[in-house]
Amino acid sequence: MEDLWKPAGAGSGRPYASPVTPQQRVRRIRLWLAIVIAGLVVSGVTAFPLEIETRYLARSVAPVAGYLPGLASWLTRVHNGLAETGRRYPFIAYGTDWLAFAHLVLAVAFWGPVRDPVRNVWVVQLGIIACAGVIPLALICGPVRGIPFGWTCVDMSFGVFGVVPLLLAYRHIRVLQVTASLAGAQALPAHRST
């Protein structure tokens, strides 16, 4: 695997020759960010029909409930809770509608760095911070809300797996930033002393 932090051309015998062109870096950034955008869209869209999804999930696990009794019991409990809440207090689902909307808005925000990664690097940095924030949120709120630790780990995995494409994109963006600043510095005229 290439070392993105190594100076351009280091060890290649060609000073300043980069093994990856800026255009290739931009394509890689866009690929990693497309994965993030797709994940956010899927997370957002699937947050709307939670009752239906949990019903199918509980039914799909039911045949192997003897092997996974804890999981089957938990999924049934979650579905029953959503179904009962939906029947008696349907307005509560409005909260998850806003959760879904937030995921979709974040997906749109990532179009900024897809179009101009260097100028919009802050969006990627925000995403990295958000992924890091998933861990303490799950560890604190999970036990408070009575979430089994195994499911808390599943929730934390979204931050762990979500940060990987963001960090890969960020590393390429940083190289582009350094390359651009070096090119700008070389373009400046030499200062003459009087």
C-alpha cells in the first residue's frame, strides 16, 4: 500500500515525481466519499419504515431463535415496542423521521468535498469527528436506554467503519493541499533585498 505521507517521489529515484497524480487522488477521494454518501442515504431512508423493517427482521431470525435466543428475543421486543408505540403514540415516530432527514442532509453536505475536496475539507473533518462521537454516545446512552451491550457494539461499528473511507479521503485531500501550497510557493517571485 502506498504511503500517502511520504514526500512525493521519495525512494523512487525521481525527486518530486509523485506515484499518484492529483487527478487520481481526486478520483479516489470521490470514490471514498461516494461510499460515505451511499451509507448516509441508506441509513436515512431505512430510518423511515422502522416498524416494518423490525417485523421482517424478527421474522427472519425466528427460525434460528434456538441458536440465537438473545438476539431473537431482543428483535421481537424492539418490534413490539415500535408497533405498540406506533399504535398508541404515532407522533413519536416523528423523531425518527427527523433522524432520517438528518442523514439525508449530511449526505447532501458531502457533495461539497466531492466537487472541491480541498476547499470543503471541513465537511470531511466534521464527518470524522461525528464518527468519533458515535462511540461515547453509544457507550453512555446505550446503558441508560437499556440497550444490550452487543447491540451497543453494533451501533459503535457505524462510527468505526464510517471513519475508514473518511480518513482515506482525508489523507488524499491533505496531500492535495500540500501539493497546492508547494506549487503556490514556487510560483511566488523571489524577494529582493534592497
